[in-house]
Amino acid sequence: MPEYLKTRQTRKRVRRGAALLDRVMPTWFKKINLDQLNLADCAACVCGQLALHSRSQVVRDEMKDIRGRIDKMCGYGAFASYLNTKANGRAATALFPFNIEHGFTANHLDGDFEDLDAAWEREIHRRLTAVTS
């Protein structure tokens, strides 16, 4: 796949993920530390940062796994599962396709984490600029 098509597809996926976050947590973009943003790191990716910084007990309760605990090492998985449930009204049987579709992780066949980082930074800057204008 040509590079420009990969980039376009990555941006589309990230826009889809950002739109979902807008519905579920309207000020999500203010909670992301862009200096630490790294989609290849479970604690520094968008979902990981939001999970670790979530102050809402409701969100934290919904992120708990079947053993009733939040996996501190991978907030990404817990928060992505929470988002999938909010988007689809039920728990996921397989999160990986959902996460790729929404730009929360890279599809190793046609994308990479650097493209995702750049696309998320662009979406977050766009939202931050709109809020301050």
C-alpha cells in the first residue's frame, strides 16, 4: 500500500477514535500529555493516559476486569475495553479489531506507531486550538 494511503487510513481511524472519545469523555484531549504520548507504550498511549488519569469512579468501576481490579500495567487494555463497551453496548470478545479501527493501536500490516502518534497529536492540537479560539 502506498505511503499516502496508509497515512490517510491512519488519520481516518484516529478521527473515528477521537469522535468516540468526544462522546464518552468530552474533555479527553485536555488530559493527554503530548510530551509523553507514545502509542507503542501501554501507559503513554491515549487510552493508557486516560485510564491512569481517570478520576471518575464510574469509569474506573467499568474498567475493572472480571477479578474486580484495574490492570495498572496496561491501562490501555482496560480503557479500550471500556470504550468498546460504550460504543457497542456490550463487552468485546476481541478488542484488537476495535482498537485498530479507532486508531488506538497500529495494524502492523499497514501502519506504524509513528504515524499514529502524529495523527493523534494532530487531532489533539486541533481540539485544543478550537477550545482556545
